[in-house]
Amino acid sequence: MWKKTHLPIQMLLLLLSTFVLQAQMTEVLPPYNIKTVSFVQNDENVVPIFNLKDGFQFQFDDLYGDEANYFYVLTHCDYNWKESGLSKAEYIDGFDDQRIQRVENSFNTLQLYTHYKLSFPNNFTRFKVSGNYVLTILNNNKEVVFSKKFILFENLVAVPLTIKKPRTSQFLDTKQNLDFTIKSEVIQFQNPLANVKVLLMQNGNFNTVIKDVKPMFTIGNDLIYRYDSETQFWAGNEFLNFYNKDIRAANNTVAQVRSNETYNSILYPNNARRNDIYTFFPDINGNFLVRNLNASNFHIEADYAWVFFSLRAPAYFGKKDIYVNGMFNGFALAEENKMEYNAKTGLYEKAIMIKQGFVNYQYTIADKNGVIDYENAIDGNFYQALNDYLVLVYYRENGQRYDRVIGRGMATSENITN
């Protein structure tokens, strides 16, 4: 006969709190009405990695345009994006759970929207420590609407970084390898194999980061990373782009323009470039610029358009899902960005509501579980492709309760070497 075991309430609470602390924080994708979610510095969209001492902004649009109230909450996380366990008072000076106060309605646009802008630091909130953070946006009922990751770092180490071709012939023409060193005159590393961790990022994409790589060896206080396969990224290809800053006019990326209740920007069809030779053309590595040719305040005067993407890729039919993504939608593998096959045209097609300007995008294939197939990328992998790379260094001293981010290294693959 089965016996019921009753745990003391204190033990239940302890188990529950342990589970909460160990739960990994994942980004909650924004609903359909929330668009153009971005971190901004010097009035440009940027990868959300900032110096602890610098200011930055977070902004987004609500297509409902009803000036709804939104609130923000900040969570400090460890290297693996689990809650660090620090109290609010330990990582922010002031408090969060405040209403976003900078709210403006769109002006002279077909698509109505409300623009929200949140600055850090502000009168209520200042950051005290570096590390991984999750910014969560709540509605008036304190329900989670969406969340975004960002990282704050300190300048305590130097990270010389070089981009090289792989040493293995199998990936010689399709991957790029990161060689780097961690140097510090401020920190004497304690047990670096256990206490120092790194995060490698390509083009600001959190979906493709490389983690948990230990130093290959040390020279004095310098940590040396000279790996091959452990620090390789698929090189990809140059991003595709469209620009509709003059939203009423066609150009060499926009084939047709239509307007009714909103504008429609119908792009020229793209062909899969996997079997083409590499061709260089300038891009901004997945980023986007909100622009309106006939306006001065792009944040509220830039309009929205249904952008119609089409892709000719017969070799991929029936194999995996195809998505349109870039920084404009956070590289999200969401249903809203998944293409559909049109048997009549033989094209994969998708219409996405996007704020006008200059937008980089790419086609990404993934299985039903969201696992991306980089090796068989629709546009191929070419070692010549220009990519932005970033190395972040995390450090937790013996006895310390959180993972600090003590420095970063940056490089592009423009001058890739053997």
C-alpha cells in the first residue's frame, strides 16, 4: 500500500526556492503588437553589451497605439543565465518595478503606434555590479509581456583577439576561428581553470554563442586560448538587405510598393546562394537602422510596412523550417518569422511587419526543435565573409557570490589570417 509522505513546510519552501534560483532565465518573445525592440546607444541600435559606467537606452513600439502602461523589472544572472541569488539592493542602487515614463505616439504614419523609451541609469535605477541581466517588461496587471538579455562589463582585463582560418582542412573554407589571450595587470587570477569563463559571440546573436572553453595554457598571469574546433564559428555569408526609407518608392531591393491601410514593400525574390561563389557586398552584420527620408524624429515618424520576402530554394523543400531573421526581430525562430511554401510560385514566402529603414536579414533553417542547421545554411559558409566577433570574460573569485564580467575583446574577420 502506497504511503503519503508529508514534508515540513520549511523544507518545501527551501526546495522551491532552490528550484527558482537554479532555473535558467530564457527570453520571452514579444507578442505580435510589440515591434522594433532594441537597445540603443548614441542613437543607434547596438548589441546589448555595455560598460558598467556607460548609459544606454531600451526602446520598443506598441502597434496598438493606446499608450498602455508598461513596467520594467531587472534580474541579475550568473554565467549560465540562472538567477545569481544576489538581492536587488546588491546589484541596483534604487529600485525597479517602475512604469516606463517616456511615451510618445507616432506622428504622420499610416500605422499607429506608441513608442516607449527607457534610459539607464535613471532617477530610480542605477547598476552596481557587472554581469548578465534580464530586463522583463510587465503590463498593467504585472503580467510578463516579454524580456530581453543584456550584459554589463568592467574594463579590468585586455583581450587581444585575432580571427584565423581553421587548421583543419575539412572546414578550411567554411569556418572562422578565434585566437585570443586574457591579460590583466589589475587581477591576479585565482584558479583560472575553474574561476575564469568566456563567452564568444558572432554578430551579436545570442543563439550562436560558444561557452565553457577553458584556457589551453597559461604564461604567468596570461590565459592563452589557441584552440581550433572549440572556438570555431560557421562563417556564413554576407547578410541580405532592403531599404525602404522612402516608403512610397521602389528601388533595387524593393520591387513593388502598395498601400491601403498600411504600406506593403514587396521585395525582389532571393535565390539560395549556397552553391554560388562568394561575392562581397557591404552589410551591417545583421543590424538595422530606422530611417524615414522625409522625417527628423525617426522614432515616431518612421512608418511600418508589411515586408514581403520570397526565397527560391528548391533543394530545401520539405526538409526543415525556414525563417527570416536578423537583429530587427532578435534572430527569433518564431512562428511569425517562419516562411511558407507556395506551390504555385515554387517560392518560400513570408510577410513581416517591420519599421521602415535599412534592414539586414538572413534565411535560417532549423528543425522542429529549433536546432539551427548551420552546416547546410541556405546561403552557404564562406571563410571570406565579414563578421563581427566578441569575447566576454567572466570571473568569480574564491568566495565571491556572483560572476563578474571583467572585460571584452572585439575583432572583425576583415583581416582573417592563416
